[in-house]
Amino acid sequence: MQSRDIFSLAYRSVTGNKLRTGLTVAIIALGITVLVGILTAIDSMKSSIYSSFAMMGANSFSIRNRDIQVRIGDDGGDKASKGNKNIKKVKKSNSNKVISYQDAMAFKERFHFPADVSINVRASGIATVYKDDKKTNPNVTVLGGDENYLLISNYEIAQGRNFNSLDVSSGRNVAILGKDVAEKLFGKKMKNVVNNTIRVGDVRYRVIGVLASKGSSSLMSADNVVITTVNNTRRIFNRPNISYQIGIAVKDVNHMEPAQGEATGLFRIVRGLAVNEEDNFVISKSDSIAEMLFKSLSQVNLFAVAIAFITLFGSAIGLMNIMLVSVAERTREIGVTKALGATSNVIRKQFLYEAIIISVMGGLIGVIAGMLLGNIMSILLSSPFYIPWFWIFIGVSICALVGLISGLYPAFKASKLDPIIALRYE
């Protein structure tokens, strides 16, 4: 008997018992749905993170007073730092010390590497912006920058102009609007925006420019901003212990490492750190935040794999039990088949094919359901529909392997049945 005929016979046997097959397929599909769904969602999140942080520029880095903490669950980072006895100590008076405006200005004036330097500060993330009877939601970010901030942050002017030296030095009330804010207050066509006035809270500003869209996602609302000068934020939004950020964009991306080295040395001098003290500031590239997020998401990857493994392990046991029951139920049928000339190899192949067909059916349903479930995240993140070909291949392959392993013992048991005893079986 040819393999095609054996496969056809196995398929008819599987489809002949719909309830038993359906329950087994559903169990297998559930495990694969969890695996493919979560991993598809994570891949969609990674794609959105990459696009969000790519717009910050590949040739820039920043100086902050402390690292940004991005954590999903407990990664044991504190224990690791405590266990490392070789780290230099930082005086308590210097630990997490804010970067003052004076520190930032001293660095900007003394940094002579071929690069652009900007001083910026996040003044508010919950501002409401008004124009006559229109207003935004209270989620607008107000940023303070200088004449180099737009360049370093990879913003482009769609209307109007950038800050000039007089705007920055005087700290007068001028502002540049993000695209989302401008559309909310002035309509989709954004007519007569430049030189018009808006109100941020209780303070009036003259609009001197509108930013081109930066491709915001739900992870980063880069268009929902109002940017004014850093001196204006010092006057209007001044609060104790505010920490400024320094942005540096090198002229040549190949000079990133030398620029970071020189920036580190200079800022240590500005901060007054001794030779035996560790840095009390952090220099990070724009993609470092994305990398921290990816490390955190890898924990979710492991969680998904663990759930899928437990489910598939249970599915394998269930499939093996069902195949053993099938062998017992079809003992007389096996005897008739052997009496008609079927060899043990044919019987073994038939039961193996049945187990593989059931598991692959569950796998196909699972990868389709998982792909659709995972792409809900793509819709939420305004990302394109994502087809995880790699995970589809892995999911179907795992199911085929589960079917093969689960069917080995029942198939071997069926092939060893004595046809005479089998024919007498009631």
C-alpha cells in the first residue's frame, strides 16, 4: 500500500470521529494560539518601538542625571549591582545629583568637539493648551529647548521658523507647536497659526512655528508637544530640583564613541568628580531606551513559551491517550486489515499519520488565531498588519513533532496486534 493511500485512510479515520478529533485539536490549538499570539504581539511592539526611537536620530546621544528605569517584572538588577564589589563609590552628596542649568551651560560653552549641543528640559507632561473656545486634552508635553533642540531631536519646521538667539536669551513667550496640538486648536488645514496666540495654562504664547509630523505612535506622542525656550521654562515652569538634559549630535556618526568619551571627561570636570569616583550621570544613545524595553519584553517571551510548553505537554498526553483508546476501539478493524494483507509497517504508519494530522490541524488553527490575536496589538499601536512567518513555521513544526511523539507508542502497539486475536476481539 502506498503512502498516499495510507494517508487517505488515516484522514478518513480522523474526520470520522468529529467529537474526539475536535476536542484534541482545540487543546493543541489553544497552546499554539498562546505562543504565536503573544510572540506576534511582542514583535509588533518591537517594530513600533524601533520606529518611535528611530526618529530621535542615530547620530545623537544625551546626558542625564540618572538612567531611565524601564522594567517589566523584577529583573534582579539591584542584586546584581550589590554583588559587584569593584564599582567605585559615589559620595552621597553627588548621587543622582540633578543637572542644573549652570552645569548644562558650562558644558555647552566648553565642549569643542565637532558637534551640535542643546540644552533641554521637560517642563510638563499634563498641560492643557487653549485657543479661544478650543482646548486640548490635559496630556500635552511642554518642552524647553534652545536653537539646536529641533535639529538634535530630528524635528522639522513645517510652518514659521525656529528659535533665534534673542528668543533663547530673553526667554520671551514664544512657542512652536507640534502637529497634533496645531490641528486640535486651528483645524486640519492649520491656517493662520504662525503669529497667532495660544494659552498654555494661564500663560499666553505667540506661535512662531509648527512642526512637521514626526510619525507619532501610541508609545511616544512626539507630535503632541509645545516647545518653548529653556529660559522661558526656567521662568514659567521653574520648580525645585528640576534636572536639565544635554543633547549632543555629532557631524559624523562614526565619531560617536570619541564624542561620548570627550563628553564624559568634560562633564566629570563640570560636576567636580574626583578621579576615584564613579560617574553620577548617564550618557545614553537614543536607541538605549529601546534596548531596555527589549530586555524587559524578553521576559514576556519566556512567559509565553512556558505557558505554551505546559499546554502542549498536556496536549501530547491527551493525544496519546486518545490514540490508545482508538487502538482499543479499532482492534477488530486492525485484525481485518492485517488479514487482508496489511503489514505491521502499514498499520504503524496509519496511526502515526492520524496523530500527526490531528496535531497539525490544531497547529494551523492555533497559528491563524494567534496571528489575528497578536495583530490586535498592531492595531492599537497603529502598526501595519504583521505576519509572523517564523513563528508560524515554529508552531506548525512543534505540532507535527508533538503528533509524531504522541503517536509512536499507540502506532507501535497497533502494529503488534495478532490478527487472529484481533478478529476475535469484541
